[in-house]
Amino acid sequence: MKKELDTLKKEREVAPRQKDRESQSVADTAPKRETAEGQAIADVHKQVAPEVTLPVVQPEGLLGTTKFLLAGWADGMFEARNGQVSTFSASFDPIFLWELTPKILFDSRLEIDPSGGGTNVNLVNAQISYLLNDYMALGAGEFFSPSNVFVERFEPQWINKLPDRPLAIYHGILPNISVGVQARGGFPIGSTRVDYAFYVSNGPILNTFDARSAGTLDFNSYTDNNDNKAVGGRVGFLPIPGVEIGYGFETSKPGFQGTTFSRVQALVQSVDLEVTRDSYLLKGRINLFAQYAWSHVDHAVYDPDGSLGFGPLAFTSKQDGGYAELAYRPTKLDNDSLRNLEMIFRWDHLSRDPSGLGDPEETRWTLGLNYWLSPSTVLKVAYEWDQPNGEPNRNALLIQTAMGF
């Protein structure tokens, strides 16, 4: 029916005009012919219209048109540390990814682990992102702090090459999670590349009520204690493929509003290095990850009236810490068993004694051996030499299996 309708329309459009000598004859017969053709077209429409239903085009982003992906990882671990009771632990971290439109995205992660007689469920991050263009994305919500490279890139247990996490990364020097807004992206400069991320978020809280923690920053509270917001970011430079050098920072006023600490300024800075290279000489792949951070909090007087029992105590709070990790996997060997092995060495350090009354500095050395059961499933064994200054050692045997999906 459609073909017949199209044919009739085409005949009307391309029909040649008759010569002038036939115009009178055409004039006499045209009304009858047009009437017949019009009736035929009308009849075809009557037959086609009830049978054909045109698809309804939904506006982009309505329910039924979005894309969803469930990812994440799971792990089980055994830890035997000197001075503590040995224990097994497990966790499940699902990651939810939605694409509402090609430009509007949402990502979120939960942390689920057993605790005592129940189960802990924590919201780790939840962020809405808008892809502004090829060089910038805007985000709002709870996101991983860009200056903390380990948390943002290497924290998943099937990506982290050792069973535990480095010092300083989770001990008050670098922020882990930020709640606010951010802009991030990257762009080429010739054969090199630059990536960036800048954010405004709720700031950390300055610890002032305890001698052991006075002068340190608490990044675990995601609500702010004043009207001042933290401003931070990171810039990375990739001079050649597989090599990245980065600088991160965060500045804030962490004191409680309306107190003598409200004007105290805090600045956290960090540098990081990431190298991934394939070596034909060593017949494998080498990974080098490193980051070091410095925290500076302005001079302040803690417990000025002595009511807390340790003041008045006046000092400028300074802390530093970081890690360096080297891994080698013989990916170019012919033997499957050897090719699946990976050897890891890590040094990490934390100086957490700003007031002279808190915990001493701590340095650890860790050796690990991994066996990859699949590209995202790994069995890890590591031994850690942990010697805090002036305290008994905390050496530990760590065994973990982790699977990403």
C-alpha cells in the first residue's frame, strides 16, 4: 500500500505538461483524472493509516532509556599482628553506575562489612556528574578527594597490591572524602598531557580537646563546623606514556566558628608519582607508586585556661607522611605459574606528633607476594615490619583474597 501511494504521488510530481495544442483537451479531462487519482490516494490512506503506528520518540533521559552497571569488589582477610588478637575479616563494596544521558552520570559506592553481631553499611561516595565538553566534567556530591591519589585510584582491594593501606593516607594528613562540588578533566599539550581537578567542599575539623590529637585535622566529619569552605585540587603531568607526576593541595580554616580557633589556617600539600613500564630486559611489568604529604596548621594555643588538663599549650602543628611502593610481575615469561606471580615492596612513614604529647612517628616496611588467579582475582600474602618509635613492634602477617567484578 505504501508503494502504491508513493507511486501515485511520484506520477503527479513528474507528469509532463502537454503541449499548447493539447491544452484544451487536457482541460476537459483533467478534472476527471485528478478526481480519480485523489480518490485512489484517499482510499490508500484509509487502508494504511489504521495499520501503521509510528514509534513514539521519548525525550532523552526518561525511565527505560538509562544505562546501569553494577561493579565493585569483595575480599576476605586474615591478620595476625603483634600485640593484638589475630582475626578474620571480610567486606563487600558494590559500586553503582548510572548513565541518565550521555552527558549526565551518577556513581556511588557502599562499604558493607560484618561488625560484632551485625553488619555495617557505609555510604562511601555518591556523585552526580555532567560532562561539559571533551576537556571538563562538573560534579556535585560526595566524592574522593583528588589530592589523595591512593584513595581515588588504588583503594579497591583487587587493585591495591598489598592487603592493607599505606600510613598517612588514612591518618589525618590527607583528606579521603570531600562533600561539595568539583571540576575536573584533562587536555593535551603537544605529545604530553595534563589532567586537573579543583573542588570546593566542607572543610576538616581542628582537634583541640585532647592532648594526643591537639593540632591535627579530622577529615572524617563530612559536615562543616563554620562558614569557611575548603578549597583544593590536583594537577597531574604526563610527560610520556605510563608516567605521571602530580601536585595536590587543600587549604581551609578548620576551627569552630565563634571560638579562638576560627581564624586558624590549615594547608595540606602533596606530591605523587606513578610509573608503569614494560621491561623486555626483566621480562615483565614494573609499577612504581609514591606519594608524600605535608600538613601545616597555624600557631595556636590549646587549652588556654588549663580546664582540659594539658594546657596552656602553644605550638604550630606540622605533620608529614607518605609511601613508596614498587611491584614487579614477570608477564613475559612462558611459564603460566611464574607469570601469575607478583612481588611487592612498600615503605611508608607517618610523623604524627605535632604537640609532643601524642603518638610518636611510625615507619613500616612490607614485603608481599601475590598470585593472580584471574585478571581481577588475586591471593595476597605479606609480612609487615612495623616499629613505632618508643613502642613495642606491631609486626604483622597479612593474608587476603580479593575479587573485582
